[in-house]
Amino acid sequence: MSAGGPDASASVPQIQLIPASAEGALDAAEEAVDLLLDSGRAPGEVLVITTGDPHPWATHELSFGEASYWAQHEAGDDVFYADAAALNRAGSRPVVVVALNGGSEDTAVSALPTALTRASTLLIVCGDPQRINAMLGAGV
């Protein structure tokens, strides 16, 4: 069976863009997570990726060590926050929220296509819409 078979398009998640500045992207991602949880999404279904500074939760949890941090990801009980650099280690979740909150252009450009493969239902990207469209067009 080829990778481009008839089922390939069925697994492409919906993409939602939320316009935000780099400074406001993390707040926009937080609001998106709150709305997802309020609408009935289970916390364990959501993965949040940051391209710039890590989310405060990730910074706090990493202070207890990598093993403890990734064990929470494996448990899948709660929203998990990861840096784009760790995206290859993160598993798939139904919803992935990406906050384009700074970082290098290379990090952002590589994070979006990878995030798209991690999201089974919905990919939400918070950042500059023109930049996002350019990256998604180039990376997908």
C-alpha cells in the first residue's frame, strides 16, 4: 500500500489559524486551550507547542527532571506543553496547538509540518497569519 493511497487525505487534520503577535501567541494558545476544554475536549487530548520561550508549565515541570516531565506526556492525563525542539519526541494527540511565540525562523518552519503530523483532528496555530500561511504552504 502506498503512502499516498485513498486513506491519506482522511487523516489530515483541520487547521485553524488564530491571528496573534509573537508576544501574544502564548496567550492566544492559552485561550484556545481554555475554549477546547470548555467545549468538552479532555485535557489529555491536547498538546501545546511553543517555538520561542517555553510555556511556564513546561519550565516548572522540567525543573523536576526530564524523566518526570516525559512521564506526564506518556500518561496522557493532562494538557502537555512542549518546546518545538522536543516535538519529535512528542506523540500524537487529537489536538495540537502551536504558539509561534518567537524562536528562530528555522524552528517555526520545521515545527508546523511536524505538528501537522502529530494532530489527528485539529491543528491550531497562533501567530502572524501571513507568516503561518507561507510556512504551511512551503512545509506541507
